[in-house]
Amino acid sequence: MSIEMRRPVLTIIGAGGIGSQTVDLLVPALRRIEAQCEIIVMDGDIVEDKNLGHQKYSSDDIGSAKVECLAAKHNSLDNSSVSVIGISENFRNIEQVKNSDYVIICVDRPEPRRLVHSLDIPWIDLRCGGDGYLVLSSDSEKELISHMTPDHEPKSCQHEGALNIGNLEFGFAISASYGAQWALQQLRNSPSPIQAMGSMNFGQLNFPNIRNKTEAIQ
């Protein structure tokens, strides 16, 4: 009697600009290499008109749960090696990802990020603002992760007022590319450390040297 192997579970928290783009990049790539994977997308938001243009939804999706739209789009193939499951709720506690093997977090609040940072499984934290992007992972130094995750109010991936004047910027797409590449390598059992910060206008930026600052204080 054959025993069905459990497929790895990747949870993507957040289905906005970064999260929806990550799903759209990752699912076809995993199917191309016939990787076995269950992708859980978690977000409590519905699609609104203001989301169109920088999130991977259409006008037909307005009023529907974001995660349900992504799941419907990517589960159209029968017997696929990759399944997408939408969970229409916001991430608030560790129990929600207890069955995950990998986590990608793409939200605009520090509290959920810190919960993911406490996990003992591989994770990646994708952020952006305008044309800028920031990527941290479970391979990053703990002091740097803490320093780069201060308290702040929720922030959109587009600067305030930018969409109203037509100044849409694509830092979210760069962050999503890092996330899709990270996940693909993890699921191929060929992980590589990823950490990046920069902007489309100014290129790669350097992270602060937290270790030297800590040693100076001591």
C-alpha cells in the first residue's frame, strides 16, 4: 500500500500589493518545475477599487475576499502539484501558522511581523514603500531584525496621495520577486540567504551595522 507524502505548506500572510504579486509569480514557477506544495494565503481584506493597478485583482473582484480571488485564479488546473488555499482572516497569533513549514509575511504592521520573527521555521519579511523595498529573513541577525521593526502606524505600499496624482511606484514588485525566489529555493531544498534594501531610483542601500553599535554601548 502506497503512503501519500505530506506536501510542504507555505503560508503567505497578506494579499495586498506584495502578497498578491508573490502568489502570481510563485505559483506558475512551482508548477513549471512540478514542485509539490500547498500555499495558504491569509488576509481578511476584500478587494476595493483603490486596490486596482498595484494589486493583482480586476474590477470583477471588487467586493470579494482577496484570498478567495487568488485561490480561484490559481486553482483552475486539475491535479496540480500546487494548491492555493485562501483563509479570509487577519494574522493575530502563532496558532494560525502552526502547520506551516515556511512563512512569507507581506503586511504593513509591526505586530504581525514580530510574531513571524519569533518562529523557528524559515521565514521572509517583505516590505516596500513607493519605489523602495526591504527584505529580511530568518537568516538575518536578530538585532538587525529588531532594529528594523519599530512601532509604527500601518503603511500602504504606495506613499500617501501618490495614487490620487497617478504616481504609482513599483517597490512592491521588487519585494515580491525576492519572496518568490526565496520560496522557490526553499521548496527545491536549496535555500540561500536573502536580505536586501534599496530603491529603484538610488539602487541598493546598506543596512545599519547594529553589531558595532551594540558593542560600543557595552
